[in-house]
Amino acid sequence: MLNIMYFLHTNMALILLVLISRPHPLDNAGFLSFATFAWMTPMMWAMFRNKLDVSSLSLSPFDVADTSGERLQRLWEEEVSRVGLEKASLIRVILRFQRTRLILSVLIGVAAMVAAFLGPVSHHLFILMFTVSHGVGLCFGLFSSEFAKAFMISLLWAMNLRTAVRLKGAFSSMGFQKVISLRAHGSISMGEMINVLTNDGHRLFEAVLFGSFVLSTPVLLIVCIVYACYILGYTALTGVFIYLIFIPIQLFMAKLINKFRWKAMLMTDSRVRTMNEILSSIKLIKMYAWEDSFEKKIAGMSITSIIPTFATVITFITHTSLGLSLNTSEAFTTIAIFNSMRFCLALLPLSTKALAEAAVSIARLRKILLIQNPDPYLIQSKDSDSAIVMKNATFCWSKPDSQSDPTPSTESDVNGHKVDRTSHHEPSETLPTLNNISFTLPKGNLLGVCGNVGSGKTSLISSILEQMHLKQGSITADGTFAYVSQQAWIFHGSVQENILMGEPFDQAKYDRTVDACSLRADLKILPYGDQTEIGERGLNLSGGQKQRISLARAVYSNKDIYLLDDPLSAVDAHVGKHIFEECIKKVLKGKSIILVTHQLQYLEFCDDILVLEDGVVLEAGNHQALVKDNGRYAQCIFDILFVFLFFSQAAVKAGDQLVSQESSSEGSVSWRVYHQYCQAVLCDCVAAAFSSWWLSFWLGQGDGVTNATTSNQGDISQNPHLHFYQMVYGVMVLVMVVLAILKCFIYTHVTLNAACKFHDTMFRKVIASPMSFFDTTPTGRILNRFAKDQEEVDTVLPLHMDPFLQFCLLVAFTIIIISSVFPYMLIAVLVMGILFTLIVFQRSIRHMKKMENISRSPCISLTTSTLQGLSTIHAYNTRDSHISLNDINSNHYLLFHSGTRWLSFWLDFMAAAMTLMVSLFVVLSSNDLISPSLKGLAMSYTIQLTGLLQYVVRQSTEVEARFNSVERLQEYIKSEAPRHIKDAHIPEGWPKSGAITFQNYKMRYRENTPIVLNRLNFLIQAGEKLGIVGRTGSGKSSLGVALFRLVEPAGGTVLIDGVDTNDIGLHDLRSKLSVIPQDPVLFIGTVRYNLDPFDDYTDEEIWMALEKTYMKDSISRLEGNLQAPVLENGENFSVGERQLMCMARALLRNSKIILLDEATASIDSETDALIQNTIKDAFHHCTMLTIAHRINTVLNSDRILVMDKGEVAELDPPDVLTQRPGSMFSSLLTAANTVNT
């Protein structure tokens, strides 16, 4: 009974899956149906008629990633417990994972090779006996051996495909589970992780498909060698020797390929990482007109075919030169043997390459599996009075004993939140970030945390979430955590999904949460309310909306302890006040809260306050006590009696759902691409065919004495013209070698050039796309083009294209030769041709490949999004739906491969039928009609046809399917306005004064969306300082978009110093303006590269800019100063420091017009005051538009522009507006200065 219970318990998920989903046709297939892929026939037919519902196809429950992943994980844990983490071998684990199936596949492989060898044997017997009466029996024997070869190979693929799907799923699932469990990433970059989780599973798939050939092909090789020696004697060894010479050459090539592959993988990683970075910051790159710099940053042979002919020719020349006898049956059997040896030669490099690449992928996954999380140090207590107690705790970001990762460092951690680290600990990472911290948070209390930029506020929260390493001291917590990160993490889904984050829906609780977080008004603006789809990284939301959704997620989760990392910095004054009063003080009443904030006006309502500086607690106590102490806190409070908050970015309303479905382009691929290459191959094939014909002609001449029509034409070694025949035969070989080498060079050159050209063109197109393209296209989809599709064009396509074109021509020549010997065969060829075109459901297979391509993008999107939100995912302890997406992709991949194998088997069957026909012709026609040597020629070519025909068709579907990637690379075409316009008249030194005029200006973000700026008419004087204020969604940030022409106007114009900005190139416009954006953006590279990517300025100028923005000390403390590395997303600087560097960047450009978009949101008020002075001094000659944030920034403006619903509501000097009764500005001011509790 217990056993039954245990079985039910462990297999419940599987049983449910089996019951719920319709059984997969593969699970119901019998042995013959499984081996010949007959189970695919109904599906292929349905696809051919366009009647297949793709969504009804799901992976078999036996193959799903969940089950396989758990098993692989268990085996890995057993391995680690057996030999320890350092010595654990992932390869050994993977071999154990599918041990039985792998052994079976090798055995079937050996059987297939034996069947392949039987072809030449029956061919030999056939040629010896085709005059004898039992020739017809031999014909059927020949047919059987060919059919057996086709059947065994088909069975081998059927076996391997299923193993491959399981391993791919297990690999991705295990990698994903590990990545999602990481609290700190150590030395692995975002690009590398994305690649391991998306591309590397495919590499393992290929390795399982081809791997067993490495063990089974040598069997065929050995048997062929023995048999060739038996027929020809020792001279056959010359040909064999040529084969054997090429095997080490191939192995050496495989080693080389592997070396370059590893380099190429690193290149791909950095390409994907740089692309990811560019796409995340595309708005800033466009505003700064930096596309050129990034374009520069991004831009950054097969001889097997001739060997059989080569070996044959050399063997025969040696054989006849030694005066040994050679007749028709021996000659053509040798040709047949050498041709089946070609099979080994073609498969060995493919298999070794696949295994070598898989080894690299496995090594990369192992590197991730070896990353150790910080040792858990948070002590969970029960029934304590305190929610959190920290005693003398010291934390740092890397292991204190400098026991870093065993792998060389590439990039730093990639978290959804930005780590507020102090910059000076960076050179020697082990310096503590937080020193000797002690505090107690009683249950139900609100603890405020404040401090300068880089003082360690975010690190304090990271330390509570166990993302750091504890050096000394202790930390105890009683309860569960909810966390709101400083830069809100939003995933691709609806607003409601983002708030619920996997929790069950409760209407009353949900309504309460939405009201408390002031989201009700926003949901009304959004086109589908809370069902509106949010683009990746919250692209269609303003900063304030993102932050409030992130807060709503925390409130809804109803946890015990709330860690709020500066959630009020991104919302405007009204909303900030509402959230503090309604949400933090009322709805969360009774919860324990840590609130990190720069909004000091809220601190007096906190129960306790911590003031941090340089990672230590400078002051602690409540508001009254700290003000009395007259220390640092009191000084800050007096400095800013009015603190003021504004925020937003136009809420983009979509006319329809935001992210459109990815389409698959229809139709076949254009022929122009194939053209140049075909010429080189054609000459090669002509030469090979000619050499075979010459041999048959030479054999036909016999000893030059015997009558040619008899069946025995004598020994050609005795022929008086022997040397002439040998010479022509030998010269043909030289011609072929030269042509083959030439072909390799042309081919490599053409494919490499094409791949580079595609990549650069696509990059230029993507970066020149309008902003609306980035708002509506998920990053995963674009990254998929740059990662997988580009890789297909770089490596996979050339690999398939070469044999495809070559064998195509070979099949054509084979059919020509057979038909010229037996003209009647043309009838059979015609019949088979018609069948052939019917069978080639290529359309279905092409469609399957397209489905697989499309199903890959969501995997990449989800992976990227998950990596960005890891800290949030951990805090809430949720996991993601990577598994199901991975299964959908695996299923399409399996169907695509099964489709091609289905095709191959039936083509092989047809070719075997053709062999039967030709052999019957040979037996039944008399030697007077057709000479025996020509019959031999026709037979040896017919036998070649079996493997060839299916190979050509399979390659053609592969090439077609891969060309789909080429089409996808060419798909992104829609471009924004040109960067430069030749005839545009731009005065020298424009803009000289910086006056801006909006004339009847209208703007919408995309077609079919509402107008966000409506009929704006106003003038901004040269050198004027204009403050722009307004509620969320009033159109403040849209003004900046209009000025930089990120979106083309729907009507009206913007003039700068009298020049219409619509008439000049985008680069000419944007390079003259500067922006200090709301989200500070830094790129991977050095500090200098981030400030000056084009090397336009001297080091002195850069230091001067850094001094003015109070960053000179921080940078000079870094190792390498201006050459100090900046990590992904600028992770090694706090958000505030990043903001100051963006400020320095704008100072350097020395533009006449500057836009500050919420630029001081993440800076403490003290630094903010210093910055305001810098702005006053450094930018005094500029026209400045400040999208308002704090009241002091706006009160010093010359005039204030109040926006409301996309129109100008008020425009006057601040003192006029404050005194005007009922003005919108004065109501905003009042809201900022009163906080009720």
C-alpha cells in the first residue's frame, strides 16, 4: 500500500499530464511506425493542406523538461556528493542520464553500417553473375540490402531524436533552475547566461544526433578495407592509405575548429551582451546621436567530396602499373566500396564537431553550476518582538577569504536592482561595503534610512536579502519579505500579472492595493485597464507607473517585513504624499517596514531613522532626537525646508495590444544567393563524372584484343595503350584536386562575406529604427536575431549549403549517366520525379522550422527578463515558467527533425526501388545492346543514388530552413529619418543662441494612438531656464521626445534658432543637444569611454567635468582612473554616482540646449544642492529645460511651464504663479509641502 502511495505521490505530475494532454502520436507509434517516422504522415499531410492547428501540438509527457531536468539535477547531486564539487564531471552525469539509450543507439549504428557495407558486396556478386540465370534473385538481394541500410539509419535517428529532446530539455531546465537560485552571479555575464540557457541546449541536441556515429563509422571503415583488399589485393591499400591520411587531417581540422569555436562563442557572448546593452539604452543612444560609435563597437573548408574519386584513381593507376589484372567486376566493386567509405568520411567530421561543441557547452553550464551562493547567514527566529535584529554586522560583495570563483572573471553581477555600492571598495573587491552595522526593527515599526549617494543604503537591503557575504556579526529575522527595488522590475505580461506575480486573485484585496498605490487613474488611461500588456522592462509605462506597480506587487503579497528601496523617488508630489499616507501608513499599518528614501520630509513620520555614510551608521534615533543632536541629519533637514517631487513620462496608450505577434515570412528563398558558388562546384562534378566515364571506357577497351561484346573483356593491364589511359585518368585527378581547393576558397570567402554583411546591415537597420519599433518589439526577439539567427548564417548554413549544392549536381550527373546507358530508364526517372515532387512536402518542413525559430524568441525574452529581476524573484521566492516555453520550443525542434527524417526514409525507399529497376534492366538486357563495362558504370552509380537522393533532399530542406534565418535578418527594414540630409541649410556654428519655438505642434507615439501633445504654441528664449511640471501622463517627458525628434510630429514644427528641425538630419540635430536622462545609463567599457565614446576631448577636459559634478574624488580612487572598468549596467557604481557621470557627460558636450529629465531623482538633497550650483555656473549660457523634480530646482527657473493633458496649462515666472489664486502650480506646491499622518 505504501509503495502505491509513494508511486502516486512521486508520479502525480506525470499522471496528470498524461490525462490532461492528448497523447503524443509518438507515444502511440508501433515499432515500424516509430522507426520509419510513419507517425508523422497525418501531420505532414495536414500541414501540406494548411489544416494543422499548431497549438494542439505539445511535447510527449515522457520528454518534458520538468521530468528530465529533475532527473539530471538528481544525478548531478549524486555525482557531487560522491567526488566533491571541484572534481564533479558534468559529462559523466550526462552519459549516465541516458546511458541505455546511448548504448542502444551505438549498436543500431553498427547494424546500419553493416547494412551499408552489404551494398557493395551484393554489387560485387551481382556483377560477377549478371549473365547467370539467378540474376533476378540477386536483383532482389541488392534491393533488400539497400532497404536494410535505409531502415537501420532511420531507426537510429528515431532513437537519437528522442534522446536529444530529453537532454536538451534537461540541460536548459537545470541551467535555468541554477541561475534562478543564484543570489550573486560571480563572474558570469548576462550575455553568457542568455547563451547557456538558449543556444547551448541546441548544441547538445546536435551532439546526441551525431554522437553515436563516432563509434559506429569506424566499423564500416574496417570492413570496407578488408573487403577491398580481398577483391583487389594489396593495391587496394593505396586507396585506403589516401583515406587514412585524411582522417588525422580531419581530426586536426576538428581541433582547430573547436579552438576557433570557443573564440567564436566568446565573441557571440560579447555580441549578445553589447546588443542587450544597446537595446536597453536605445533611447539615450539616439538622443546623444551615438549610433556611429556603437556600429564600430559591434562590427567588429571541406575536401571530403573528392577523396573517393581520388582514392579510386590512384588505386587503379597503381594496380595497372604493377601489371596486376583488373577487370570490370573488380573495378566497379572497388568504386562502390570507396563510395561507401565516403559515408564514414562525411559523418566523422560532423560528429566530432558536434561533440566538440557540446563539450564546450557542457563546460559553460558546469561553470554556472560551480557558482556558490553566499553562505546563508540570516537566522530565522519565531515569536520574537523584533522583525529584524542586526548586531555588529560587516558585509562585503565577494567572499571575505578572497575565495573567488574558479573561473576567470568576465562581467559582474546582473541584478534587476542596481547595487548602491560605494565606489572605493571596487579595486580590491573584498573591502567591506557595510561596516559594523547594528540596529533593531521592532515588529510593526517603520524605519527610515537616509544617506548620501553611495553610502550603502541599497547594500543594507541586499544584506538582509542574503545577497552579500557576512564577514562578522549576525542578523536575525522573524517573518517573510516583500521587496521593492530602486529601479522597478517589470516583466512582459499584463499589469494584473505584474501585481499578482503568481499569487491567487482576490478582488477586494486587489482593489485595496490598486487604490493605496494610486494606480486607479493610470488604469483608466491604459487602453485595456489592468489587462493592458506591458512591454519588456515596462517600456510603455512612465517611471512612476513602473515604481507603483512594483510597490503594488509588494502590498498585494501581504508579507510580514517590507523592504522599500527608495520607492518614492520616481513619483510626483501628489502621488508620493498619497502613497506615504494611504499605503505605507494605513494599508501597511502593523507591518515592519524599512524605507530607504531621499525624501527627507517623510522621515519625521518614521518611528526610527538610520543615517548611513560610507557604509557605517553615522546617526540613529527618531526625528526629534536627531534634530536635537544637531548632527548630520539636522543639517540636511534645515538645508531643505522645501523638498519637492515631480515625475513622469507620458503614459503611452496603445491603439491595440503593444507587442505584435512575431510573423514568419512566407515563401521560398531567392535564387540569386546560390549563383556564384554553383559555378565552382559544377566544374568539380563534371571532372568527377568524366573520370568515372573514362574508367568505364578504358575497361571497355579491355586488353585491346578481345571482342568488346563478350562478357569478359580481358585484363586492361595488358592493353598496349595502357599509359595513355592512365595519363588521362591521372590528369583528371589533378584537375579535380585543383578545382576542389579553388571551390573551398571561393566558398569560404563568399559565405564569410555574406554573413558579415548580413550582420552589419541588420545592425545598422535596427539601430536606425524609430523608437516605436523598440517600444513594440521585445528585446528577446531582436536578440534572437543577433544570437541564434546570426549563428545559423555564420556557421550552420555554410555547413549545409556546401554538400547540398555539390550533391545536387552529383545526383543530376548520376541520373544523366544512368539514362545515357539505358535511355528507357528516363521513363522510370519521370515517374519517380513526379512522386518525388509530391513527397517533398518541403513546405511543411519549412513551416516547422519557422515555428521553431519563432518559439525561440519568448525563451530569450523570459531569460533576459528573469536575469534582470533576480533579486525581486528571490525576495518573493517565486519561480518562473521557463520550462513550458522550453517544451514548446523543443516540440517544434523535434517535429522539424522528424519531418526531415520522414522525408529521408521515403526517399531512400524510392532510391532502393530505382536500384531494383536498374539491376533488372542490367540482367534482362543483352550484352550486345550495352557493353558490360557501361552496365557496371550504371550499377555503381545507381547504388550511390540511395544515400545521395535522401541526403540531397534533406540538405535542401535544411538549407531552405536555414535561409529562413537569412530572411529574418533582412526583415528589419523600417528606418527613421536619415542621419544627414545633403541639401539641408544649417548655418555655421548653429545653434548660436538656443531659442526654441513650438509652432502648432502635435505628436502621437505611434500610428493609431492618441495625441499626447496637442497644438503647442510657445517660445523659449535663448538662454532661458524653463521648469516643466505636471501630473503623471500630462506630457512632460513627451516634450523631450519632441525636441529630439525621437518621434516624428503629427503636425506643426519645432524651430531652433529659426531652423526647422524637420528639415535637417537626425544626427545633425541630436548631436547639438544634450540630455541628462531619468534612468542613468552607463555602458560596459571604461569611465572614459562612457563620457567620451568618440575620443573628442582631452583628459584634462574630462577631469574638469568630473570635478564640476563632484565625481573627481571617486574616480581618482579607482584603479586605472579614467581607464577604470565600468561593468554591465554600471553595476560597480551606485545609482546616484551613475547620475553624476551622466551629468559630466552633458557638461563635456557643451551644448547650447540641455534637457534635464528628472535628473536628480536618485541623489540625496545635499549633493543635489551642489549639483544645482554646478548647473547654474556651468550651464549659465545654455537654454535649459528641466522636467521638474524638487521644488528648489524649479523655483530658481526663469519661467515655469505647467503641462496638463498634453497642452500648455500655465507658462509664467514662478513668483507670478505662486501668487495667482487657483493656479495649478500653487496646488502642486501645497501638496509637496504637507504630509498628513
